[in-house]
Amino acid sequence: LLSLNQLQKDLEEIKELLTKATRKRVREVLMTEKQKIELEIKNQPLPKPKDVAEEEKSSLGGYTVKINNYGWDQSDKFIKIYITLNGVQKLPAENVQVNFTERSFNLLVKNLNGKNYTMTFNNLLKPISVEGSSRKIKTDVVLVMCRKKREEKWDCLTQVEKESKEKEKAAYDTSDPSEGLMNILKKMYAEGDDEMKRTINKAWVESREKQSKGDIPMDI
């Protein structure tokens, strides 16, 4: 079956030929074909709303990739987040969308090499201006520009990062150096692989043995 677009092109060409045809028999053949095509066009099924919705869904569907890698910088007025996406500059501008709120933004890049890409930042460290924020598309990079509400330096991007840094600092910031070292070792042990845990355990055992041989009192 010919598509509606092809049928319309055929009809236009037959109309063009009819203006040039002079022989009665040729005109009759063309007229018969013209009526046949017009009937086909008339009987073409109209797209149903559901079909349109499904078609749009399929164009936006496919595999969605969550972006985890980014770089960031800041000026007095803006927080700048750089996201590397090869070939993003070739997409239609409407395929790169960013929705801002006062403390968050969500990036959606549609149909880049058959995939969708998404990145969400919640609980930004400080409020941003939704109206003043925007995005720029550069070669292989999407630049998200968050307009600061106040022109002040940000130590990190999100409230979660800030709390994590404060907890880490509190663990190491102690008046007793040995306690601070113990906290560091505990963190290394908790986050380390099996090899790291074996190494720390071995060092711990050797340390206790040395204390024992030197008759140094141990706090058991």
C-alpha cells in the first residue's frame, strides 16, 4: 500500500500531465487514474489519537541512561554543570530539556544515538533563580547554567554533599591524634575490599604483639 504522501505526489503529477495532454484517449486514461487515486486518498485511515500517542511514546522511548559523570564550576552569578554527550550538538534543540526549580534541576536528552539520557540534581546547596537559569548546547557538551539567587561562593553542589563532608571532618577533627587515626582506619576498613581488610587486620595484630612484648599496658 502506498502512503498518503506518495498518493498525493502521484495525484499532483497526473494533474500536471492532464494540463499537457491533448489526445482524448490519453486524457481519459489520466482522468480514470486521477479518480482512482482520489478515492484511495479519501479512503486512507485517519490516525487515531492513541496511534499518535504510541508513535510519540516510541520516539521518546527506548533505553534511558542515567548520567553520573559531570564537571562543575562557578562564577559570581552562576553554577555551571558540564555534561559530556558525544554528538549532542546534532540534535534538534527541543530534544535537550532542562526543568528548574528553586532547589533542583532535571536534564532530559531525547533520542541521542537511539538512547535517552537523564540527570537529576535535588537539594541544591542554595536556592537558584528559575527564570535566570538556562542550558547551552556545545560540541559534545550540555552546559547547565544555574543562576544563583545570591552572589556567594558554593563549597559544593548539594546539601547531601555538605552534610557528608561535615560528618567526615568531624570524624577526623579530634583533640586526640590516635583517635583520629582510628577513625580513618575504621573508615578504610568499612569501605575497603577483602585485601584492604586483611592488610588492616594484619597491621592491627602485629601492633598488639609489639605492645605485648614491650610490656606496654594494653587497653582491652
